[in-house]
Amino acid sequence: MAGKHSRTRIFSSPAGIVATAAVGVALAVGGTFGAVQLTSGSAQSGQTALDLTPTTAASSLAPSSPAASPSASVSPSASASPSATRSQQAASRGKERTASPKPKPTAKKTTAAPKVLESGSCGASFYSDGQLTANGESFNPNALTAAHKTLPFNTKVRVTNPANGKSVVVRINDRGPFIDGRCLDLSRAAFATIASVDVGALTVRYEVLG
């Protein structure tokens, strides 16, 4: 005995397919949601029953006004790249060059002229031999020294030859000469500065310097 059973078909007829398409269009356009139950009748009738139960009120079927689309934000304007600036050193190259000031010549220090304490004229000679001077120094014929009877040691005396105007400054470090008419006995080098050693002796002008 064969059991009898019924089979539920969905969209079993062309009319059902058309109805289903219409409901889909209504849902897409109206924005409503509902439950659609499609049941097929007996195979002999070929009719399809539709059960539409709206879940929203009729007033809500009106399409809501579309929300204003956010305005496109203004893209930030591209900031201008900083203009290249010339360094202070580079800018100075374009300026007119001026000659650097010349250093002022420094004034030369002038030494004050020694004060003349005593002057006169007398005979002078020279000597080139000797071991020790009166002040204890070793005699040096090449040094500018002289002997005097009374002047203090290390006194400076300017000796001038009046015949040619040559002069020399000597330092007193010895005693002499012990010949009448002579007051100075010069070293060989000092005498050669103002006259020829071949002369031997001559009259000079002397100045004691302070």
C-alpha cells in the first residue's frame, strides 16, 4: 500500500514566478520588509497563494529623504615650497668691495738724548795691551772702552774727532793715561772709529753723558 504524501513546491508555476518577481521589485523600490510565504495548492488547481504581512506602517513606506552626502572636504592647498634664500655670505659677494683700511704706521719710540754733564777738549791716545782693567775686567781691545783719571767707572763719554766729525761713545773701565796733556786713553777699536791708528794721538772733544 503506497503511502500518500503531499509535496510543497516553490515557484512551481509561471504565475508564481511572476508574482515573486513583482514582490521583489516592490521590496526594492519601497524599502519595506515583509514575510512572503508562497504555498502551492493542489497540483490540479495550479494556483499559488501569497501571504504578505508588512512589518512597517504604511506611512513609513514613503522613501526617506536621502541623507545629504557629506560635502567633499576641500583638499589642503599645496603649500608653496620655501623660496631659496641666499646666505649672508653669498649675498655679500654681490656688494661692492671696498679696500681694507691700511694699518697706520706705529710711531717709533724715540729715546731721549742723553744729558751732557760735562764737556771739554783734551788729547786722546789708544792702547791695545793689558791684562786687567782698573775695575777688574779683562781688557778687550775690540770693546768700546776707555781709561780716565777721575771719572767713575761705567760712565759714558762721547768722543768726537773735530777734524772729520766722527764720534764714538765709550765706557770708562780703567785709569789713565798718565801723560801730561792727555785725558783719555781709548781702546784700539774705539780710536779706530774716529781716526787712523797710525796717528797715535790727537786732540778730541769729549762730552760726559748722564
